[in-house]
Amino acid sequence: MKNYKECATKQDLERILAAGDIPILREGYWTIGGSATVRASDSATVRASDSATVRASGSATVRASDSATVQASDSATVQAWDSATVRASDSATVQAWDSATVQAWGSATVRASGSATVEASPYVAVTKHGTTPKITGGVVIQIPRLDNTETWLKFYGITPTKAGKVTLFKAVSDEFKSGYEWDYSPGSKPTAFDFEATNECGKGLHLCARPTISKKYMTGATRYVACTVNVSEIVVIHEDGESNKVKVPRILKCVECDEDGKAVRK
């Protein structure tokens, strides 16, 4: 009979697995593979691959790939790809892509893309990206193709003014410079003289719907700028119908803001 044993170090993990028992991981970051079986809970983060099996609960986070199997409950979060299998219940959250398979019930939440397969009970919320995931049951929310300006703005909850303008955002440095040294100083009106209305990066000024989204494109940013632009000049940059940024030929006004998009008063 296998016993559950607390695990605090890598040496503990190796010893417990070698004895044929099941380690309990409560905190820290762990990588397991092979045919190992572990139980993750509390604030533990586990990366599972090969044929590993993880039972996750509490606030544990599991990243599963290859043919790993994860059983998640409570508020556990699972990211699954390749051919990983996830069984989620309670308030567990699962992000599945590639050929991952998810069985979800209770109040679990699943986000599916790629060739993921999801089998869900009636009250599971399943967010479906694209047309390729296979969803059975659940409450399915189909994410629209974000390949045009009107849909993109609605998706992010942005309503144009009567004058046809919206405010988008840019993450910048202390000197209000972008990663490509464009100047977004408060009061300035940047213009891209090489602008091309194409579905690709470059040839324009790139903006996002929220300040925190824009920081993904400049992780070292220390400031944010709210940029007023014409809706008619927005070009959505999308890949496979999904997008979190656009480009414009010019910005009508730049105002410093915080990460919530509120103007910074000086």
C-alpha cells in the first residue's frame, strides 16, 4: 500500500518516489516526469511531463504536458498541452490546448484552444477559442474572430465616442519611449510616416486595450500612456483570428496614466 508523505526538498522527493510512496508538495516549484505520482496542494507549483500523475488541490498550479494526467479540485489552476489529461472539479481552472483532454464538472472553468477535447457537466463554463476544440456539454462561450475593429473593440469593452475616437494604451520607459525608441511623451502626437494597413507588426504605432496588456510587449516598462486615436484608422493585428493589439498611423493625444488607465495627476 502506498503512503502519502510530506515533501520539502528535492532529496525528499527522490527518496519518497524511490520507496514507491506518494509525495505531498505544499509549496515551492517542482518538476516531475516519468511515471511518478504526486499530490500538490496549497501554493505548490508543479511541472508534470511524460506519464506523471498529479492530484492538485488548494491553490496549487500544475503545468502538464506529454501524457501527464492531472486531477484538480478546489481552486487549483492547470495548464495542459500536448496529450495531457485533466479531470477538474470544484472551482478549478484549466487552460487546455494542443491535444489535451479535459473532463470538468462542478463549477470548474475551462479555456480550450487548438485540438483540445473537453467533456463538461452542465454548469462548467467553457471558453472556446477558434473552431477546432471539441466541446461536449458545459456552458460554451465562443470567442469571436478578432480580425476587425468593431469586433475587437466590443471584445475588450471599448465604446467609441460620438466623434469616433477611443483611448488605447502603451507601456513605455521612464523617458516615455517605446522599445523601438518612439516618443510617447504626454502632450505629444506621434505619427508613423511609414504606416501600412497590413495584418503584421511594424509599419505603425502599436497599442493595446489595457495598460497591463501592453506591458507584455515591453516587460521592462515603468510607465503607461493613454492614447486617443480615430477608430477609422485602427488596424487589428491578428493571428488565427485572435488579437490583443492594434496599430494606427497617428495618435491624437498622449496622457500619462497608471496601470488601471487612470490619468496621472502632477
